[in-house]
Amino acid sequence: MTDFDRNVLDFYQLSTPYPSEWPAEKNEKSDDSDSEQEQKKQKINRRKSRYQALERAVSNRASIVQGSETSANGVSNLVQKDEPDPLGTSDSVVRTLRQLGVPVQDDIRLRNRFLLSSTSFSPALFLSQMHATADTQSLLSGLDVLSKSIDQKSESLKVLVESHFERFVRAKATIDNVYKEMKYRGAEPPSPSRARAHSRHASKSSFRNSSAGAALGTNPLVSPLAHDSRKKNALIKESDYGVMGIKTPLLDVAAKAEDVWGPALGGRDKEENLKTVSASLDRYKEYIEASSNIADSIKRKDYEALVDEYVRARRFADDTRRLVEELGSTPPSETQTYQILLAARMWYDVDEQIQLFKRDVWRKLTSLHNVSKAEIMAGQPQDQHMELIGLLLELGVDDNPIWVWLLSRYDYLKGKISSTGERAKVEIEVLRRRLASGEKPAPQMMATHLRNLGRQSVDNKVNGLDSPDVIELWEKMLSFLSSLLSAQGILGEVVEFWQTVEGFIDGKAQKSLPTGYNGESRDHHRLSQQGTVDLQKGTIELVDMLRAHVFEFFAGAPPEDISLLFSPLPPSPGTPMSGLTPTRDPRFNFDAKNLPPPSPRKGETWEKFAFWPPTSNSISGVHYLSKMLMLVGSGASEMASVAPVREGDVKQVELLRNLVGAARERCVNALCAAWNKDAENIKYVEDWKSSKEMGDVTRMPTSFASFEGALLSGMQKILYIPEAMAKSGAGDIIPAPPTKLLQTVRSQYVTTLYKALSGMVENAERAIKKADDEWTTDVDMSMRSGEDRASLNVGSGTVDPGDRNVRMLLTLGNLHALRTKVVPNLNGQFENAFSVKLTDESKTIKDVLGQIDARLFQTYTRPSLDSLRKIIRAGLADPKWAPPKPTEVKSYVYEALLTLVLVHTQVSTTAPSMTHQVLSYLLEQISRELLDCLKSRAKFDLGALMQATLDVEFFAQTLSQYTTERASGIQGEIYSMLDSKTDNQARARLQDELPGMREVLKKLREQSRSEFACFKRPRRAGSAAPSSSQPQTLERTATG
């Protein structure tokens, strides 16, 4: 509607530009053609106004001041087109209402009901529309503004009247004269019977009465004479009733009077209305403030205050509804009207806030599942879901928050199990393919890891078990199983979920929950029978999902499809996407068109195991598999202990038992294959360095003992899972290992011993290159610790691993240590770990060790023995061997002893414990060779008898420390043979030569003391010096 159209409507006081009938209010106006009866009726009606004079002035100015309206009694009021908000919130009421969608521009009467200057102003309508969204604080502020405005206008009016009092008096006199002229046509009025005292109050009454009398006109005036001198002042129609000359001043005075008295006269009604509003605000203040209090409680998270305010507001709204129902068709009183309007407005605001708040609480309730345990420990209440459920029950909800939360928890766990299991297996497969496509590590690298087996860090973590990439993959697998089966992982959440469900089913968990307003939420405290059954089935389904993922990981083949890496993680229920998108490992960023190729098929055992890293050794395998099987056993026992599984699902219990058995069998098979391969390569562990723990052997026995001990200990944990067996009910889920599996481990143990021993012999007999060989490569040196390198440098001057004899001696020492200490200890460990007896295996292993030791001993001593035999045979075959009267031993004796000195030096510096065994054996063989060579002579004269005696006795006395019973027996056989091949004369003469022979032997021993000092028995404290062994021996020789 244009401004022109609005001006037309205002001027003609119309409500529509196209009226269909004549307005009824227009018929009430009188004109010159009206009948006397109608005029009298109108005048009588107009007496009802106490302010008739001012109203008439306003009515006469209706066509001048736009925006005026006609009241029900036909009197026009001066109403503005627009005005500011009396509560001070806006400078234009009409503009604000137009923005709110109220059609005040099209409907004048509706507009005037919102304007304070109009007598039709409606406070209730004004507040409900103009301040529909106002809170209590803004209404109170508006009340202060209105009170100040009223006080200010009252004060200004008072000041105006007092400062222009004389003018008001003169105006009163003028009005009285006009009244007299109108009533008496300029004649003197009759004298009153009683004079009235003049006062300010009387003046006001006179003004009002005169106005009323003029307005009523009960005595019609008679027209004056045509030639009266007072014609100009006569109140006749021709002179415009005597006001033609003062019409303009009168209009000005009327306008000023309207300006002065209009607000004062209209302010009374407004004051009353505002007082009524203020009283209502004071009476229902706590309900008016309910909306702001609720908003403040939500902001401060003071949920107790929020519930109190909501209950109070809801009770007030319910009381008002009952009031409306009781009233029925009866019109409400003003107070009741205010109560109804206030309750409707208040409840609208409160309900809107509560609905928004409940939606936010629902969202929080269904997203609580993503709160980590770290956040709970940092201050988040662990039972926050109970707080939110209680809050929803207090506020009143249609859906059961307990059921909604449990269902969302189930959906969350189901999605988490699926996403975690699938993605982890794909990432593990990617790392497996990386390892498989890489270069295969050299055997020396594996040997380095085995050497590090005995070294443990301070935090009890084994270092250097395998290459970093393999360890990383093992850790990835262990982390995957831990995230599924540990108490801190998903299994713990599933168990906790069922415990929560069980608490709600039993009715224990909801004892502390509120029943809501008037107990309306009591029905939500109970789960339905079908809901209980569904939750039990859901728990079994979660357990089965966990079991299936673990079973597939151990029993299934490596996955072929890894396209899951290109898909984002599926969102969990109620969880924003931003909280679900983890930082992607750059190693798993691939081009969809260039995926990592599958592991190459080379016939390796690990190719069919998804849980075994390629190129992993058995040490790291047994270390991590024992931990993984412990998780599997504990997890299976925990899953079987969940009530729905334990009490009602026999099939699921059997599946859990099969899970443990299948995982254990697959782990044992994979580990045995790696164990067998490592036993073949354990020969590379030999570095020919002496062991600090076991004396004059190398570190090979210690490393082998650590290797086998670690395998046996870990295998025992894998087969029996002792840590998991400590849980109650684990015996029903973790069956005893089958006999076939135990026999596999038993056979593998014996096989690894044979292969390790075979490798040791190969090390001893195999020629070693001086540089860049299998034992001394750059890779091996770089992997050694500083201690190893220091040991190598120190030992390089005393032990030469390039010497075959040195290797033989060291290997003999190692075999002796294995035969006497290491293997018996390992056999005992095996028997204790697996509760079996290795009777046959122990005997077989002992025989094999003896055979290997004998073969190596023969191999080592054969060169020396051949040399000694050659020397002895050459010496005894010399024609000059037997002079008539010998005075010294022959040179071959010295040559043979010097050969033994070299052997002694090599053995004592390489393997001191082998010195006595080697020299004793060589002494026996020397004695045997002397016996055989001397037997070849047909007869011994005195010279030959004396020379043979000196030679044999010099050997025996020089090597007396290494004399054995067998050597003594052979020497006895020599003397017996000599006695049998000589005559009595020679025997008799030999007795005479014995003292001289003793002197010769003593002299020869003194002369060769320094040369053969290595053969001398170490002198012990408190021991007596050697005495009469030489004479006794010669005496035994002389007597046969």
C-alpha cells in the first residue's frame, strides 16, 4: 500500500480503500438536516464526556490532523500515525510491528491498539506482539523506562500549569463570556441567588460546567433582531455564532490545549494499564524469569537448577490449563487473562529451549562412546551416560533413553570391531608384502640377533631379537590383538557393555535414576522382554565378531584384497567425522593403480601364515607368539565367561575352544619351521671367542643354550598358555595340547640338536678364508657391539680361527660342554616344560655327541700321531740305535717330545681343559708304538736292553703328569716283552748297571728341564717333592 493510499484512508477514516457499504460510524454524525430528535439524542450522549470542551476541539480538528479516529460515542481523538516504543526498545512501533508481520499499515484500528496515544491502546496485545521474544530482564528494563517517562511528563505538565496560571485564568474568563453571549445574547444574566466563592477548584468546575452547558444547549436561542447593535457578537449563523473574528486564534488555542491536556488526560488510562501490567509482572515474576533462568542454567551446565525451573514452569502451565478447562465458556477476569497469556508465552519459550536442550542431550548420549579412557582419567565422569539418562528422564521423553543408549553402544561396538579388524589386517598385509619384496637378510645377520639373545635391557625388553622392520610388524600384530582382546581393548568394552546391560535388566542400575515429572518416566526404567532378548543376542553377536576376526587372522591365508586402504574409516554411530579420521601412515598411501604386489611364492613356509613376518627368526617369533597366544587364551576365556555365551550358547563356547586350538596349532607349525631353519644357520653364531661364563670354550654353547632355552620356554607358553589358565573357567576353553602337537615339538627339538651339532662340526672342519668370508663379513662386524669388537681384537693374537687345529680344539671343548652341561640341562627343561621323559632321545643324543666328539678328536690328533709314529719308527730302525753301553737317550725321543711340546702349547693356549686328554692319549699311542716297534726285534742284548729302558723310562718320567692306567699298562707290557727277549746274563748285568742308568736319567732330566718344563706337574702348596718314582720304575724294569 502506497503512502497516498494510507493518507486517504486516514483522512476519510476508512479501514479499506474499497468499502462495500457506508461506514456505520458515519451515520452517527449530525448535520443541519438531522431531525431535532436525533440532535437531542446526540447531545445527550455527548454529556457523558467529562472533557467535552477538549474533545470537541479535538473533534473539530479531525480533518486537519491526520491519523485521528472516532470513538464509539462519536468523538474524535488525536492519534499519531506512529510513535516510539514506550518501553524504550524501538523508535518506531509501526515499523517494528511490520517487521514482525503484523498488518498495522492496512488496519488503522489494529494499529491504534498498539499506539499509546490512542484510547483503544491494548497493553496485553501490545506486550504479546511487540515484545513476543522479550525476556524478563528486558521487560523489567522497559518498566523502568516507562516509569521515568510518566514521571517526567507529569512533572513537565505541572510546571507548565504553574508557570502559565494567569493565562489559564484569562482563558477561563473568555470561555465564561462566550458562554454568556451564547446563553443570553449579550443581555445581562440574572443575579444569582447565592454567590459562590471563587477558587482554583471552582474555576475548573465553572469551565467544565460552562462547556457542558454550551454543548448541551437545552434552551435553544432565539435569533437576534436584524438591526441589533450587538449583531457582530451575536451567536448567529451569519456571524458564525460570534466567533468569525477569533476563529483562527481559537484554533491555535485548541491545538495548544490539545498539546497540553491531551497527554495528561490520556495518561491516566495508560497509567492504569501500566499499573495492571506491573502488578501482573510482580505477581508472576518467577514464572516470567523461568525462560531466562533455564537459559542461564543450560549455559552454566547447572542441571539441577534447570530441572527445578522446568518443573516449576511446567506445574504453572498445567495449573493454567486446568483453569482454562474450569472456565469453559465463562469470560476470564483481567488477572486470569494475564495468567493465561503469561503461561502461554512462558511455556512456549521454556518448551522451545527444553526441546533444543533435549536434542543436544540425545546427541551427547549417543556420542559418549568415543570418549577415550584417557579422557575419562583426565576428569570426564565414567558414568556420564547415567547422568544424561537421568536428565532426560527428569525432563520427560517419549523414547526410552536407556534403550537408546544401549542400542547406540551396541552399534558403536559393532562398527568398531569391524573397522578395527579389517583395517588392521590390511595394514599388516601391506607390511608383510614390503618385507617379502625386500632383500633377504644374510645368515650372518640372523647370527647377530641370536648372539644378542642373552642381552636384556633395563626395562626387561629383549633387544635385537630381529631386524627393526620385522620387530615393527610383530609389534603391529601384537597391538592389533591387544586392541581386540585385552581388557583395555574392545573386548573390555564388550564385557563392560554386557555388565551395564545386566545391571539394567536386573534393575540395579536404574535405582538411582529419577522418575520424572509426576512419575511419567517410571515406565522407561524397565526394559521390555523383547529388548532384553535382543540385547543378549547382540552381545553374543559382538563376541562372535571378535572371535571371527581373530580366527581369520590365525587360521586364514594372507588377504589378497587390500583396497580397504583407499576407503575412509566407517563412522561410528553418533560420532562426528572429524573425530574419526586418524592421521594416515604415509607407508599406507598408495596409488590405486599401483598397489603393492602380493608376496612372491618361493615355497617358504611363512607364505601361508598371515601372522608370520617374512624373514623373521624363531626367537622373535616365539617371543611375540607367546604373548599373542596369551591374549587369545585370555580373551577366549573372558568371552566365554559372558553370561549370554556361558549360559545359553553352547555352539559359541565350542567355537571359542576351536579358536584357541586352531591358533595354537598354527603358531606351533610356523614356529617349528622357523626353529628348524635357525638350527641350520646357528653355525654362523660361532665367532671363535672365548666365553666368560664357561671358561675355555667359545660363546657357541652359551648362545646355543640361550637359543634352545628361549624356544623351549616360549613353546611351553604357546602350548599351555599358563597365564591365561590362571583365569577362572579357562580350563573349559583352553584344552590340553594334543599328543600329536607335543610329538611335533619333541621331534623338532631333537632335530634342531642334530642340526646344530652338525653345523659345529662343519665349522671345525671347514676351511675359512682370511677376509670377507662367511664369518668375518663387513655386515657382521658392523652389527657387533663394542664389547664384541674389543674381545675380537684382544683374542686375535692368541686364537687363530683360520687354523684348523685351533677350530678343532675349540669345537671339542664346545662339544664337551654340550655333552656335560648344556644338553642335559636342555633335556631337563624340556621334560619339566612338557611333562614327558626323553629317555630314548637322551641316550641317542648322548651317543651322537660321543661319536662326534670321538671323530673330531681323532681328526685333530691324527696328524700329530702320524708324525710321532714316523719319528719313533725311524729312530728305532736306526742301526746305531743300540750302542754297547748307552749313556743317553736317542735323538728321536727328544724329537718326539718336542712334537708333544708343540701340541701342548697349542692345546693349552686354545683349550686348556683338553690338554690332559690330548697328551694322555698321545702318550698312550707313543707307548703303543714303542711296544709295536720293539716287538719287531728278535732279541735284546745288554746294550739294546739298556737303550730301550732309557728311552721308555725317559718318556714315562717326562710325561708322568699325563700317565693313565692304560699307558702304565702298555709300559708294563714293554718291560715284559723286553724281559722275554733277553737272556739271564743280560738280566744279571743289567742289575749292575742300574745305578749308572739312574744317574744318566737324572742327568738327562736336569739337562732337559727347561725344554720340557711344560710337562711338569704344577707344584701345589704343601705338597712333597717327587722322590722315588725313578728308582722304583728302574727296579720294576730290572725285575721284569
